[in-house]
Amino acid sequence: MAVTINTLREYKQKGEAFSALTSYDATFAQIVSEAGVDVILIGDSLGMVLQGNDSTLPVTMDEIVYHTSCVAKGNRGSLIMADMPFMSYGTVEAALENAAELMRAGAHMVKLEGTDWMKDTIEALSERGVPVCAHLGLTPQFVNKFGGYKVQGRDEKAAELMIEHACELVEAGADVILLECVPAPLAARITQAVRAPVIGIGAGADTDGQVLVVHDMLGLTTGRKPRFVKNFLAETDSVQNAIKAYVEQVRNRTFPAEEHTFKA
Ligand code: KIV
């Protein structure tokens, strides 16, 4: 049966962890989907892993639309989440127009990076039938404001603010929250505080779901390997089995382990 937003809500209610992975083409989408991954993310990380840029900022709408349509053809029942690229949701009008394009290309949900300033946009999208994932914490489109790729929410004031933002965005209509690079205790507090499913990357084992960039979990990271990355191909004999191992280890919460987690 196809995964929908209701499936993710049921996982949260039952306390069962679910998995997400990026894919950018039909072949990987099929492999990932057939391995039992619940959510496929067409991440703007493609700007780095496919295009070789040093950030996600150069990625365009046309590029995400193209990769979303490729993924949709290979997908075998996972929920397809497409990233809205940098500045494609700078105004509510732009967000509506661009989200519509991604949904027409085959997305079931769009993902936006930001905080409370996105409330009106999320409300407008949600009211018009576009499910939304709100990405908080280390939001790579803000790398120039952060001054680098740094763990977010480390002090109590920042942690409280992130909890407040997550609650406000869910209230505005966000169906899913994604937390990137936040201390595990904070991610656990946010997961408890919101009714929406929470997906983590570098956010510890207590979120409702986990996501990784597929290149990273297959050991294809070029440059510095982030702490939260595990090479699942090193334990198995094929890409398919590596992805199955990821699904299994997320499900039984053996991934992420302590060594992949930021404690504070
Ligand atoms: O672009 C992406 O792949 C992402 C994940 C790192 C969550 O946003």
C-alpha cells in the first residue's frame, strides 16, 4: 500500500520509527522504494552531490521539477517529498506557484527551510491542498547567515525558540517537521511537543523518523564525513541490501547510535 501522510501519523501514534532517503533519479527511487523506505526526498542536496556545488543555493526550480518527475516514474509507493529551492518560497505567491509545479511533477509533499516567518506560506499551501514539511535546525539554505554548517539549538534560549517555532509551524498547517543537526535531547523534546511526525538527520534516535542523503549512506561522501552519517554498504554486499539494512536499523532504532548523535 502506498505511504501517505496518514501512514506517517500512524507510525508516530504507534511509536514505530520510519525511514526516509534522498533519491534524484528513477533507478534509485525504485530501489529505495522497493527496499521499504517510507519517504523519498528529492533534496536540494542534489546541488552538492550531483552538481558539485559547495552549497545548495544554486539549485533551481526547473532542476528540482526535473528530478521529481524522474523519481515519480521509479517510485513504487513511497511518499515523495520535494525540496523547494532557495528563494522559491520568498513570497506566498511564489510558494504557491512553485509548489504547484512540484506537485504536478509528482511530489506528494513539499519541504521548506525556515522558522516562524513561513507561517503564512505554510497556511496558504496547506489550505490549498499542498502537504508541507517544515525543515528546522541546520537549514543549509541559511549557511551564509549561520557562517557555516553548524549544530543548531545548543543553548537553552535557542532550544526554546526552536520548540516554539516547531509548534507554531505545525499550528499553521505543517504536516511534518524535519530537524537537521540539533542535539538529541532537543529533538526528543520537539518530537514530544508536536502532533506532526518529526524526521531527524543528526538529531538522535528519538525522532519519529530518520533521513539520510543516499550517497552518504552508501559511503560515497566526498570531503568531510558528517558525524551523523553511517556507511551501510560497508556491512553488506549490494546497494539494495545496504538500503534494506538502513530501513531495518531505523525501524529497530539501532541507527542512529551514540556515535552518530550530537548530545549537546
Ligand atoms: O536536501 C536534502 O537532502 C535535505 C536532507 C539533508 C534532509 O534537506
